Amino acid sequence: MSEIAQYILSVVVIPAAVAAVVALPFALRPLRDVRVAAEAGVACALMAAFVVSFTNELGWNAVVRQFVEIPGDDAPFERWHRVGTTALFLGAAAWGVAFLRGGAVRSRAAVGVAAALLAAIAAAVLVRFPGASLPSQLTLAALAIGSMLGFASVARRVMLWAGWLVFGLLAFLSGEGGFASLAVMCGATSAACFFVGVARAIVALGAEISAAAKRDAEGGERPPAFDAAPRGVAAPIALGTLAAVVAVCGHSYNATEIPAGFWHAAVLLPFLVLVADIAVRPSVMRHRRILGFSALLLGAAVLVAGYAVWRAQATDPAPSTDRELLDMYGG
């Protein structure tokens, strides 16, 4: 196996496979019937893909040195490493959010809203990249809230496919911006969304067939089938917050000066599902999943095409000096 193939296996394929393995039990009984597990399991699995890719690329020291001094460690602390810490915290926080919502009877929505706002505020306050300012941090918070809302409500029924495309676009933009490490981490998360989505779709299809057979055998109404979309708000909060942080990070470091609009459009891609819902006639609403997925694919294609047009017209940027690179990646 070539070195490139080994590298892709290590930082993309294995992390995505880890996510799929971690997420699968939460799509099967008995865990899928446990509210807390069903809500937090998928979110934790998807964040695990980013964290495993991050640590396979940079090592665990890149996380540890953000909190404590490591004896004999002379590697510099780099601000962009906070994306790995963000994913780690979001994976752990998913369990806290699910636990609080699972114990609430009348206030699950309020707990979800509070958790989403807290995640956005924490990201804006604690995650700062080169050139950070009040407007940029407010933009980060707004992007996080918008992305969470898109994943949670607008594109909930196609959440994992939306995550696949959102992080796939962020991987593309990061690669185009010369940020290879961030690109492979986004690629791992994108692949994880795809793998987990396929696994849950297969389980949902099996549940649908089983429910239909039970109805035919026993008569009466068909029992409710398993929904392939992740349950609750933990997954939308994790995906939305991480996507916003990655977009701001990628834009802060991109070497080809890709306009912020492309990064923001990638993060807010799930809102195209709402546009499709508004545009479609009620007679085809039973095909909303297919319609939403098609809208996402079309939006991703338009964004890539728009980037290609911009890239063809843009002039090559001047090469960064050593001082500029140190300011960007150090401290």
C-alpha cells in the first residue's frame, strides 16, 4: 500500500469507520428505545470521527497541550487545534444535553434551545483564530445557531445526508485553501455522516419491512417504524457548532483568500431543504426526503461551480511571508 493510501486510510477511512461502529448500536434495540442513548449516541459518534482524524493527524498531545504543559514537549501551541478540542467537547456535551432532555417532561424544547444558545456562545467566546474580532466572533455565533437550526428543523429528515454534504464542502474549501489537515478532518466527518446514514437507512428499511409484516399477520394499524434521522437535538447542535467553527477556522487560515461567502454558504446549505419545501406542490410532499436530498445535492453542485468561476477569475495571491505564517499558525 502506498504512503498516500495509508495516510487516507488513517485520517479519513478509519475515523469514519469508527463513527459507524460506535453509532450502529444506537440504531438497534434495546439502545434505540432509550431516549438518552438514542439522542446522544449518533452525535457522539460523529464527533468521534473528527477527533480520531485529528489525533491520527497530530497526536493526542495536540489536545493535551491546550490544557496542561507536557514535559519535554517543545511543539508550539497552534490556535487552529481548538477545532479538535471543540469536537471533543461537543461529543461529551451531547450526553449532557440528552440526559437533561431525557429527564424533562414538559421542558425538552426549552432545554434544547438553552443548549443550542450555550454552544454558540461558548464557541464565540472560547474559540478564536487569527484576526478574531467582535464582528467575527458574532458571525461565528450566528453561523452556529443558523446551522443548528438548519440541521434540527429544516433538514432534520435528511440530517445525516446534509452533514455529509456540508462537511464535504468544507473539506473541499479547506483543501483549496491549502489547509490539508483541516480538509482530511472534515472529510472524515463527511464520510462518517455518509456511513452512519447508510447504516441507519438499512436498519430503517428492515424496521419498515418488519412493521409491514406484523401488520399483515396481526391486522390493524401498522406499528410505527424506526426513523433513520437521529433523534433529538444533540446531533444538530454538535454538527452545527462544529461546522461553524470549521468554516471560520478555514476562512481565517486559507492561503488563497477564498471569500467568506463560500464558507458561510456551505455551513447554511441545509436551508435549501426549506426552499425546496416551499417551492414544491403539496401533491408530492410524501417524497420530501428525496426532494430535500435533491435540493442539497443541487446546492452543493452550484456552490462548487460558483467557486470554480470565482477561482478562474481570481488572480494568484502573493505568497505568505514567514512572519505571516507564524502569526497565523502560532500562539
